Amino acid sequence: MSSVYDFTVRDIDGKPRSLAEWRGKTLLIVNVASKCGFTPQYQGLETLWQDQRDLGLVVLGFPCDQFGHQEPGDETEIKTFCSTQYDVTFPMFAKLEVNGEHADPLYKWLKSEGKGILGSESIKWNFTKFLVDADGQVVKRYASTDTPEKIGKDTRTRLAG
């Protein structure tokens, strides 16, 4: 695979969606969870999506239950939680694995293209974020502790430039 646009994933309703749908957009891809200390970042991610989508930013949420069993629900429960607790309107996808032998191919690619600290590929926790440019290439990886507000400064600069 040569870009993020080569991947097809299942959305939160179980339908296949090609990431090529967002060709030419800047993507912020996030592994999310409903019962995590970082879960309040949903609010910041939604704000970022609302504030910058007209500039070309798309936030994509990928639920994952690999870290402390913090995403125990099924897709229906996740969708309900996100809409009722955080008014999430950005695209959400089916639960997947980000590490290990069953890691989704999208995440295998993201990790190889956007390595973490000291060249690590493994994702350490929920709310790790990958910034993908309009050409479909990973340009930056953010840790769980990097807030949407901080990332928003980077994305606004990138989108304005």
C-alpha cells in the first residue's frame, strides 16, 4: 500500500468505506475508547472537526479495546455513547485491533509510516493520533497525551499553508 487511500475499512454501521472518499483532505486518524482517562478528548476532536472541516480536515475515529478493556461495547453501544455523551458527528468506524497479529492492515501501515518515540511502531494507548496529508501520507504521529487543541494549531497551520 502506498497511501492511506488504498485502504477500505468498515464504518460504525458495518458498511465498507474506502478511505479514498477523503482523497485530497488532511486526515486525523485516532484509536478511541469510551472508558479511558483520555475519553474526554472526544469533545476536543469534535470541536476540531467542526472548526476545521471546511478547511479540509477530517477526523476519523477507530474504536479499539486492546488497552485495559476500555472499549468493551459493540458498535451500536459505541455509536450511542459517542452521540449522546459527546455529540460526535465525525466519521466513526468499527472496532478494530491496532497492535499484534490481528492488527488491522490500516494500522499496520500507519505504524510503519509514522513511528513513535525511539522508532517504536507499537501503539502504547488509546487516543494515539496520526496526521495524514492531502496526498495520503503520514506526516506526524501524536501521543495520547497530545490534546486535540494542541494538534489543532498544527493542522490549522498545515491547512492554511
